[in-house]
Amino acid sequence: MRLAAALEEWPRRTLTLTELWEVFAIADAASAMRPSRRTDLAEAIEALTAAGLISCSHTKDTSATPALPTRLKLPAPQSSPAAAAAAQAIAWRPELAWAASARLTLGQIGTLRSINDWLRDCGRDDDVAPLRERSLEVLGHEKRLDALLSTSLFAPGRLTLDLLRTFRAHPPLSTRRIGGGPVLLVVENADTFDTLTRLLTANPGDVGRVAWGAGAAFEASVASVLDMTEVRAIAYFGDLDADGLRIPASAHRRATQEGLPPVRPAAGLYRLLLEIGAPQPGQTPVPHGKALELAGWLSEPLATRAASLLAAGCRLAQEAVGMRALQARIEVSEWQDGLASPF
């Protein structure tokens, strides 16, 4: 089953329903055009569960029929005699000779076979292409290589971007220069970006640029800070909800990988948001342990307060920290805590 093979490449042992839809689209691109798409996924989940390849949460998404589990758990990937035999039967290119003796799953062998064929047919070409272009060319879907980068196939001595003559293109990060300081302030949403840009222009302090993170796009666009040689510190301000905390934590990990400054919280803005924001109920309560994990990117006591908010099924929109609230505190500059250069 193609979905089972695609799930073998998933970098974590759990995935949400939203993430499962993404994997399903990779495994079966034609499914996007079928009216039976949701039913097809439900049947695939049932088959994978019966085979012991996944286990499903008790909570269900009932927004449409049939209901689907909101979270799935995958077992640790394991090799098998069939996989070992399949690997040994392939005439591997010298660059992939390691695959003949490596502990691989059948799904991984299928992926490597496609790469092996591409190296055979295009190995002497000197063209370099962005990651998603190369992924579509070699593996038939533009996001397959993205999913593989954090798996064992890209462990030391195995696949590399250089081998595939590709690179991760950095999506642009929309910024506005407001001063000469070394701090980049990234704001999740457009309206708050506009408000903070206008207020800081008059007195930027250490903030040299304000950027619009555009929600989850910042997880990838943070790498474009490599082109901003004057930036020596990155501060972030976003919503206090599960995604609003996951985004900067993920961007922080990407920044570390790229050799960039850490993505740290704009503490004063978060403190003000917790002080004046009206909690919005109606969110799915986050288990306490997971809430603490998500909020761990924040400093204390902000992290504990944010985790309690998530566990209660509430969120705070950053737009609560608007022009009026900021102007009322601009003289004491308490909301600018976390925007000073640490150097």
C-alpha cells in the first residue's frame, strides 16, 4: 500500500489528521480529484490498523462523514527479510552501495530505487535544481524529499543534497527596515505587524527590521535571514495557541541548523498579551504535558501561564496587543522587553 510506504518516511512516531492528509496526498496524488477521497482515506486507515501498522486516537473528526481519527501513532520502523532480499537484488549505483547492506524498510528501498534510476539516467548532468523541483522529478511529488530530510536515509554517509544536486530554497521573509539596530522582530499576523512597525519607527531602539512571519510560513522563511547580514538577534511575537507556539519553536530549530541567531520570545509583548487579552474558548484542550512542551519555547513565568491557557481549551489572539494598548505603555517601554540586542 502506497500510504503505508509513505508513512514509513514520516519523521515522527505520531501525526495529526491534518498531517495524514498531507501524506495521503503524497502517496496518492490522484485522490485530490476523487469525490470519495475521505472514504478512501478511512478505508486505508482501517486496513493499516488491522495490519498493526498504525494505532488511532479515540477522538474523532466528525466534521464530515465518515469520521476520522484526529491523531495516529506509528510503530518504530523495522527491516524485514523481504526488504533485505529486495535491497540485495538491486544493482545499486556506487553512490548508493550502502543500501545493499543497510537495515531498510520496503518503502525506503522503493524510494532509493527511484533515486538509483535517476542517478543512472541523469548522473552526468550538472544541473542544480531547488529541492521541490528535484523531488517532483525524481520521486513524483514535490514534497517527498522534504519529508525524507529528517529520516535515516539522510544520515551521515547516505543521501545528501549535493548527491541529488539540489538545495533548499529559502522563501522570502517580508521585512520593513525601521532603524539601524541588529534585532529582527518577527510578527505572526499582518495587522499587528503594521501596528508595531508604525510605533517602532519613531523609536526603534535596537530593532532594525520588523518582519511579517505570515503564520506557518516563518518555519521555512526564517532561513532567508541568512541574507540579512546585519541581523544578530531574532525576536518573535505571535498568537498564544498551539500553532502560535509551535511555529516559533520550529523556526528556532531551523535557525539553529542554519547557523542563525536563536528565535527568542518578545517577552514584553507576550506579557502584555497575557495581561490584557480576553481568552477565546472553544479550542480543543491540549493535554497538560503537551501544553507544557508547546509553551516551553517561552521563558518563565510566561510558559506556565501559556500552558494553562492551552490546557483549558483557550487561546489569545495577538491582535489584542493593538495600537491603543501599546500607546498607553510606550513611554515606560515595558512592552519592548525582549527587543533589545543581547550583545
